[in-house]
Amino acid sequence: MNKIDYILSPQAIRERTRAVFALAERGGTHFAIHPEKLADVARLVIEVTQSNYPTLQVPFHSRWGHFRAGGKDRLSGLRAQLKSAEPLEAVRTLWDLVIPSVLLDAGAGDRWKFTESDGKTVSRSEGLGVASLALFESGALSSDLKNPLRADAEGLKSFSAAKLEKAFQVSESNPLVGCAGRASLLKTLGATVAGDPLHFPSARVGALADYLVSKFGKNIPAPALLKAVLEALGPIWPGRLSLEGQALGDVWTHSGLGPTGSFESLVPFHKLSQWLTYSLIEPLLDAGFQVNGVEELTGLAEYRNGGLVLDGGLISLRDPSLAQKAHRPDSELVVEWRALTLVWLEKIAEEVRRQLKMTPSELPLAKVLEGGTWWAGRRLAKEKRPLTSNPPLELLSDGTVF
């Protein structure tokens, strides 16, 4: 495996984050490790999972659950329109929706909310999901007025922060973190789609499905799906690392693993890309395709899972005063926090399965996340910081990482 293929693989995520974990065990990071807390954290995750899914029939962790926030089926109209479409076109349309939606899914802040037509409000990730669905259904991402339910290169290239603010109901009293970064990401997505006929053969976001079907037919490996997402969408990430001309996306460095700037120092997470990969699976399965090897994907290094690990006591800051400062995504403290989170998620999943007497095939990591760790992290945040439910560390986010 060459260096690029390796750093874009789940294998690299596991190996590099485990190296940071080993560094922490040796006292070489900002965090101390507390394995004695594992059983308690797993019990909390089980409690939350059984509350969310009493029969333990848990879906994969993905964007689609946010569209059903509050038990409301907001996709029924779109799915009804797609009933007569051939299966691959249905996949294209749903990918046209979910890819921009996931790219817009960075932390919203504690003050923003989206008000639906029935007057009900939705906030945070669910609110961003519902708002992005309304944005897609309005035709704002399509350049073809006769075909509004699509996201194509020209429609995305003409997108703007003003359009996002209007669609997401942003105002002085309803501020959304990182509007400019989110809009810029969609514009750059449009330019990327326009300039990459290999991955997007019809200059349409959902045409990434055509690329994968041309390579794998009806049986698509999940790691290959992730790699396609990383290769196709790598160029959209602002100011990130590249290797041999390939933009690496959500990859950072840690001096404890190797000299600064060296290949050995790289720590990949691919959070949004894996979140997106999980979210691309459901439309494929619904359309009759097979997706194999989902268990090879990793957990998601974002602040709800990270909050579970820190608030749950599995890690602690060696210098508690660092909790009073804001931290950039490229800081070694944040790289450590995210890396330790991914390793702990694997251990939590193992302990949850042990306590429930379930196998990895019955309760894979993707279902533990959904059940699960993400909701448990939010619950702890609400208990410990009831006024804001913010994560335990303050992050300086541009709307493209968290």
C-alpha cells in the first residue's frame, strides 16, 4: 500500500490514533488515561441505547436519523417522488441531498435554531439536518429549474453565504457558527464536481454513485466507498495538508509520532468523510446494492464522542487550566483528544457488547455510535453544562471540522 492509499484508509486511522494512545499511556500527552472508568461509561451508553432503541434494533449512525428528528418523517414526500425512478437515479438524488447536508454538519453553536413551517423548532445537528433538507427541496442547489431535486456543479458554484443565512434563518438573534466557511465549502464542492469528470461523470454530486457502480457493480466495499469520498472531496477542504498532490482532508500532525511535517507525524481522522460514508450506505441498501466491510470503518472524532470520553472520565487534562482556553483543530491538544476518543470508542463498543452479550456482527461500531455514544456525550454535556450543552473543551471551529 502506498503512502496516500494508507493515509486515506481506516487502517491508518486506527494505527495512528493507537500510537497517540500509547503516547498518552507513557505520559507524553496533555491527557491522562483512566481505564477504570470504562465499565461505567459502557453502562451509560447501554442505558442511552436502550432508551433510544428498546428492542436494540439500532440503525447505522448517519445523517438520515437527523431528518427524522422528533419522530417526524420529513423524507416521505421526497421518497414518494422517487418511487418511480430507477434505483441508481434514486441513489443519485439522495446522495445529492445527503452529501451537501453532511458537509454543512459542523457545530451550530448553542443559540441557533431552525423553525419549521408548523412552528416547531429544531436545533444543533438535527436542526442543521432539517434546514439542509429544506434547502435541498427548495431547489437552491440545482441549476436546472425543471429538476430542482438535485445538487449540481453550477448550482453549488453560485451558492453564497447570503443564501445560506436566508435558508437557515440566520440573524443577530439566531446566529449560526461558521456561515462563511459552510457556504465556501459548498461553492468549492461545486468547483470540484465541475473539474472531476472521473468521480462526477455528469457534473452532479450524486453521480459519485455512477463512479462506484462502474468499479464495483452491485457489491461495494465500505473502505472503497470511503476512499472514493476522500479522493473526490479532498480538494474541497481549506488550507489542509497534501501529500504528492493529493489533498488529505481531516489529517493533522503530532510531534510525538515523528518530526514535524514528516509522514510519520500524520494523524488521520476523516471525521466528516466517514460520517458521510456511513450516510451514503442507506440509499445504496434501499436501492438493492450490497455494502460490505462496514465494520472496517472507525468511530467519529467529533465533540459529542469526545465529550463522552472526557466528561465520562476516561481521560482527564493533566493541566485543568487548559479547559479555560479555546483550542484550534490543528493544536496537539485537540489532535490528542480526537485520537484518544477514537481508541476509546472501540473499547467502549467491545465493553458494551460484552455487557449485552452481543457479537460484533449483531452490534457493530456504527450502531454503538448511533445508539449510543453520540447521545451519551450529549447527555453528559447537558448535565455538566446545562445552560449551553457545549463540549467540555472550547473549539475554534471554522465550520469545516466539528
